[in-house]
Amino acid sequence: MKWQGRRKSSNVERGGGPRSPLVFGGGIGGVVLLLLYFLLGGDISNLPTGNTPVNTSPGQRTEEQAVLEDFLSVVLADTEDVWHEKFSEYGLSYTEPKMNLYEQATQSGCGVAQSNMGPFYCPLDQTVYIDVSFYNDLKNTFGADGDFAFAYVLAHEVGHHVQNQLNVINQVQPLRNKLSEKEYNKYSVAMELQADYFGGLFAYYIREKGYLESGDIEEAMNAAASIGDDRIQKMSGQRINADNFTHGTSKQRKDAFDQGFKYHDLEHAMQFFDGLDYKIEFQKTR
């Protein structure tokens, strides 16, 4: 992706440095299981807050961290341009999210964030939380290499912000108390696939602006496929169980991204809720 020398977002904050480890999971199995639940948009409304010490003072950045943070700042700026343009097409006003770049752990509006949860969006403070070390996890653990694979991750999280802007999250979250876990998971999958669709929509507009390089789309689609529920369950030694899916299969995630790239509109983004008992629709909230 062509990003050097381009505008960086002003909606970036750094917070959270080294601190005492949380007693939460453990070992690579624990990390994978946490990623299965939290990765790319899992519900973090019940994160532990407790008395675990969290250092909110940014640490000294390495050169690699600085490059990755600058890259994500440019990608976030691109999402701002894309979604301002897209919302304007529908007569809507887009409110930009924040992005918190932290190390190891920090305090979010939804509770304590820690790096082995993977990137996530907190609707309560409208902020995307990312520890840039996830870039190495994406590459080494999930086999999703390339800068645009990481750009897809951020575009997906901003997709959850778009859902928040269009009142999708507020329609889906209350269903958790009305439905069985199995039934609610269907809505969770629909939410995640829609965010993948928005990632594909973002990629389309970035290509039109001339920022993509050869192989970038393949990097993003490989990233989407690498973090499907079926693949992560297999990686963690579990039996593949569709009833426990919360994000969609590798194929579903890849296909959702592809459809966003193909159609790049809001109408096709609602297909993922088709056939579910409760009607979910976009609502103008701002």
C-alpha cells in the first residue's frame, strides 16, 4: 500500500505501557481462545476492570512500532475520507472514531484492554484499540502477511464504528438477553461479516484513489480467511462447532470482504441479517 508521505489522522492517541500481567488465559492455547472470542470486534462489554494495575503512560517506541503506528494513522485517515464520502452519498453525517495505540494493556471505555485480545472497537467511547504488536501475530500465528492485511484489520474495526453510527450495534446488543447463546451467535456472525464487507468497501475506494499496490487485495482476503472461526477453533485444538461461531467461517469472511469490494454500497451490507428472526436495519442516528 502506498502510504508514506500522506496525511495522518489527528484522531490518534497513545496510551498504555508495560504493566503487571492480567490473570486471564495463558499460553498459546489461551491466547488463541481469547482471539477466537475477541479478535476483530468481539463483545468486550464484560471485560474485567478489577484492581489490576494498568500503566497508562506510553512507553518508548521502537523503530518498528513507530513505522506501524504511522502506517495505521494514515490508514485511519483514509477511512475518514472514505466514510465521509460514503455517508454523504446517503445524506448522512459521519463522526470520526478515535484510535488508541497502546502497549500490552490499557483502560478502555469498555474495560481493561490487553494485547492478546486482538484489536477491538469499543462503542462506549467510539475508539478502536490496537497494540501494534498484533501485526506480528497476524503474520506469524495466522499466516497473514503484508501491510494491507493490517490495514484490513483496522478497516474492519472502523466498520464496527460505522455500525455504531447507523445504530446496528444498539439493535443487536439487547438480543443477548432475549436469545440463547446459539441464536445470538447468528447475529454476532452477521455483525462481523458486515464489518468485513465494510473492509472490502474501504479497499475499493482506496484502489480508486490509486493507493493500492499489486497483491494488496490478496493480502486482505488472506487475512480475512486466516481468522475464520473454523480455522481458529482448529488451531486451538477444538472440534469445529458452527453453533459456537461468532465471527464467521474463513470462506464467509473472505466472501464478505469480496462482496464489499464488488458492490461498495450500504444496501448490500444488510444481506448478512437476512433470514434472522429480528429485523435489523440501518437507522440514521446522527
